[in-house]
Amino acid sequence: MPPQFNFEELLADLNAKPHQPILWRRLLDIAQDTHDPTIIKKAYRALLKQYPDTASAQIAYLNRCFTDPSHAEPLFHIWLKRSPSVDLFSLYLYYIRSIHADPTSTDPEKRKTIRQAFEFALNPPHGIGHNKDSGTIWLEYIDFLREEHGSTISQKQQNMDALRKVYHRAVQIPLNNVERLWQDLQAFEIKLNPITATKFISQLSPAHMRARTVYSQLMNHLSNLSATETQDTCLPTLPTFSQEERMLVGKWKSYLKWEESNPLHIQQNDNQFLILRLQTVYRQAVLRMRYYPEIWFMAYLSSKRLGNQHEAKSIMKNGREANPLSHVLTYAYVESLELDNSCEEAETVYKAFLSNLASDLDATENNLDTAAATNGFNSIREPTSETSKRSDANSSNNDELREKRQEYSVAYINYMQFIRRTKGFQEARLIFKEARKDKHVTWHVYEASAMIEYHFGTNNQVPTNIFITANSSYGNDAEFVIHYLNYLLSIDDEKNARTLFEESTQRFTPDVARPIWERWAKYQYEYGDLEASLSLQKRMAEAFPNDPPIKRFAFGHIHLNIDAIANRDLGFALARKAPLTSQPLPPPDKQSGSVKRPASPNNDYRKNADNPGNHKHAHGKHPRRRNDELHRRRDIPPTQQRAPPPPQRHHKEPESVVIPEAVHWFQAQLPPASAFTLPVVSTDYLMQLLRDAVIPASVQGHLCAGGAIETTAPPAPSSSSANARLCFPQPFPDGKCL
């Protein structure tokens, strides 16, 4: 297959699915293999459209596609104004010095052009002079200025002043060669005038030392932010928000906040240099973290704080192009446009955003349909475990689809509220009318529209009608029912609220309907009579039989989350104030990993039972020693009591355990032991019975009806002569004796 055909096919695939860095690199390789300048230009233009301001791609494009350097000048003018790349500026300076070369240093116009290019590259508003890697450009500029030899004393003095000015600026910047620049400056000043050299050096020394300190701090930050890719063209990938990626975002945020703290202590009169430094830093950040809207948002806020509104607006535009589904960037951009009275542009942004979200929802639904069809075909041939895994994946995808629909509805709600603010209440109604026709919207849009009607409308029946309409479509959603019930109670429509409560509690299971029960119960407790409250409390006891009675009772006496019964009568308030250091706990069991449970509080029940002392004496043990052994063994789980522990194993005395604050808080939330009302089993007595039970060594008998073996056990040495009859169930379905 010819390379050109491969190129066109791959380019079409990348246009459809552009977030594939590996395929983009393959596209460049295929284009270069053709040796066709047209195809190479096409490949790089497509790449730079998807990944704009990627300096490595821009430099490769300029080097491979323009044999005549003058043809690259328009691209330099476009790219350099927003590029933070030192390499791109170095290429630009090489281009300027090559076409304006002056070997004899006799053409003042050419030297003036080169000097202007250096000043453009190093200084505001677009320079990269504060980049740590720009030290080589500063050295080149200094060497260039050294080449000038004035013919008069005045010209020589001007050249020396210009060279001193560049030196003084460079040694105050945390450059990678700032120490060398400082040594060169000292030699330069001493050569000119040793007396004035001491003055200049002492004045610059604090700023230079600060620059060296900041450079060390800067390298500590940047060491964690280096790109992991080794290719010449570093292309960002879509985030998965894994733990590693979240840590990387956190490191970037820490670094950016450090830069905003102005570690160089740039003075207010040099504010343009602070703006340039932060602007360059954030441009580097959004290039590396292109698909993380949070970084774009931080860059936007930084530009706004510095008063650079043009840069802030440019960041929002570029950020939305990179992240067309970003809610935070869209809403922030729309707010800025609304403040600037650019409401038509803001409305256009909202429409485009809703269109992007709808397209993403359609794609998600298509993927789910395809996956469902594939799973239905493969489930016949797959094992049960594989089918279960696919079912779990489908459930996760359905949750994602539901979340995206809710987020889409929130975007529609924000659009509706924006229209109400800018065009009026009647126009907002039209947006709701449009939203009702959308298949992706959820009940949240209806609820928001109803509340807008409630607060701004004149007809009180309209919001109720909206809720009624929504209830016909979303009545099976318990969350919607809660909002509907709250609305009816807020307008004092008890009749319809009661009807909604009765219908919904019949429709939903008790667990799903619990918030509905509690909301209606709260209303009854606060505004109903006692008989109605007690009747509802009885119904709740039937619906939720596992709830403690005191919990249901206390619910009617809580106001604004103030629960005096729990705090005082159940001791939760004192439990929260208890010290974090508890009593020494027994060591955990090494086999099961569990902590030994304390002795059963019901020891009196064991004492009043049949005295097992005869069995203890029958085994030849001293009563007291046997009792001590019992106390030692009662804390061992039953599965480990068949064999006593080795006599040589000894445990050290347990040390005091400090309970973490979170665990202590959790313990305080647990109900006290008095809340447990079920029968308590005496574990000591139960374990004693099991331990002293006489189990025959062999079994003799026959099978009887029901599939059981009826046996006669031999008499135990220490028991009575009566035979023990034991039955062991066996799975015989016919229930006949064999």
C-alpha cells in the first residue's frame, strides 16, 4: 500500500478521533517517508491544529518545510506572541541574525534590528527572559553587545551602559547560568572601575543571592513536573484522573501557587516583569496539562488578578477549544462575557456547549447499545463469571450515562437562568419550552423552571402545574418526589402533599422511600397533632422494623439537627469529648487477625446453671487450675479451642493503644450497649457445654426416614450409663431407610 494512501486513511481516522498521540507521531513518520513537502506540511498543520503551541512540532515544521527562511517570518510573528518556548525564540534569533548578518560590525541598521530582536525575546510583553533556560540567550546578547565598538567616547560610554544594564537584569533572574553571569559581571565592573565595581556589586548582591535561592527552589518544584515522554514531540493525553495523575495535578498546583507568591520579591514598579513571568509559567502549564480544566481556570484567575483582561479572555478561548465539554471553563467564560455586556456571544457559547454535551451523550448511548448487543450475543458462550463482569461494567456505564444526563440538565438550567438575567422572565420560559423537547433532560430542569415561576411569576398555579407534569414522567424517581413534596409543603398544600406521600410510599420500597417518610414525619411532628404523629410513628415502625424505638421517638424532637436525646440521654456528647487514648487492648489473634473479645457480662447466668465441677474432677484437674484455664480459653475463638496453646508461647504485656481521631469519632456515633434489646447469649456457658460435651469416637446405626443416621454412642467414662442418641442429617431425597 503506498505511503500516501496510508497517510490519508490515518489522517481521516485522527480527524474523527483526535486524542491519539501515538497515531499522530505515526502520521508524521509516514509523511516524512513520502519526502513530499505538501504532505509534510499537511501533517504538521493538522498536528498543530490539535496541539497548538507545541514548540517541538513548530520547530520541526519550520526546519523541514521552509527552505527559504523569509517564508517563515509570518509564522514567527504568530507563534512567538503566545509561546513560552526558549527553543522557538532561539530559532527566531538565529533566523534574524542570519538574514541580518554584519560580519564587519559596520552596518548600524542591521545591528539595530538584531538588538531589537534580542530585546523582544527577553523582555515584556512576550519575551521569555525570566525562563530559567534562557541563560544562553542572555549570554548571546551580552556577547553581541561586546562586539560594538564606538568611534567616540560618548558611543563607548553608551555601549558600556547598555552592557551593564543587561548584566544587572540577568543576574537578578534565577537562570541556569546565573552564577557564571555574576562572575562575568564582577570581572566586567572591576575592569571598568574597581571603585564603582564595589558599589554596584554590593547593591546587586542581595537580589542575586535571592535569585540563586529561588533557582534551587524552582528546580525542586520542576523535578517533579518533567514530562515522562522521551519522544521529540511531547503530546498530552486525555486524563484518566488516576492516583498518579491527581498527584501530578497537585504538584502543578503547588508549583503555580509558589510562583504566584512572588518568590523573587519583584517590586510594584516592575509589575510588567511579574506579569510576564507568571504568564510564561501558566503558558507552560496549560501546554503540559492541556486537558485539565482546573489548570486553565487557575491561569484565567491569575490573569484577572494581574489586570491582564486580554490574556484572561485568550486563556478562556484556548481552554474551551482544548476542553469543549468543560463546565468550569464554559461557565467562567460566560460570566466574563456577561460582565462585559457581550450577551449575544455568551448565548452562542451556551448553545455550542449544549450541542457538545448532547453529542457526547449520543455517543455514550450508542456505545452502551453496542455493548449491550455484544454482551447479549457473547453471554450464551461465556462462563458465568465473565457474564457477571460484563454486567458490572454495564451497570457502571449506565451510572455514567445518568450522571451525564444530570450534568446536561444543569447546563440547561444555567442557560435558562442566564437568559432570565439578561433577557427577562418570559424569554426564560421559551428556553424551558425548548428543553422539554430534549430527550436528554431530567426532572431537574422541571424543578428549576417551577421554582423560577414561583419566585418571578404572577400565577401561583403555574409552578404546581410544572411539578404535576414532571410527576407524570419522573414519578418513579424518589429524589424528584422529595423535591415535589417539599414544594407542596412550602405552599401549604397539605392535601396534595398527603396524597403524594401515600402514593409514593406504596410505589417505592421502604429503603428507597425512607427520605419521603422522614420528610412527611418531620412535617407531622412540627405542624400536626399528637394523634397523627403517633399514628405515623406506628406506621414507620412497621415499615422499618429494625429501627430502635428510641430513634423513632427522638426523630420527632429534633430541630435543625439539634438532637438533645442523642447528646444527653444516650451520651453521644460526652463520648465525643472522651480522650483519644483508650485502655490497653488485648493483642490481635495471629491467625484470624481479630481482637480478643471481652468476657461475657452474663457471668451470673453461668454460675446459676448446672455445676460442671464433676466433669472437671473427672479429668483429673484441680478445680482452681481448671477454672483459670477456662478464663484463659474463653477469649479464644471456637475454631482455635480444640488444642491448647503451646506452653512455651508467651505474650508481652499489651501496650496502650492510641485510637485515631476518625475511629474515635465513629465509636462516638455508635449507639450504647443499652440500645441492644435482643437476648444475650452467655458465650462462656455455651463454650463450656461444647467443651464438656461427650462426642463418640465411632458411629454405629442405620439410615432412617428423612435421611438421618440413628446411632448408639458408647458410654463415656465419666457419664451415666444412659446411651446418647445423635442424628446426623444426610441428603437422601426419598426419605426412606436403606
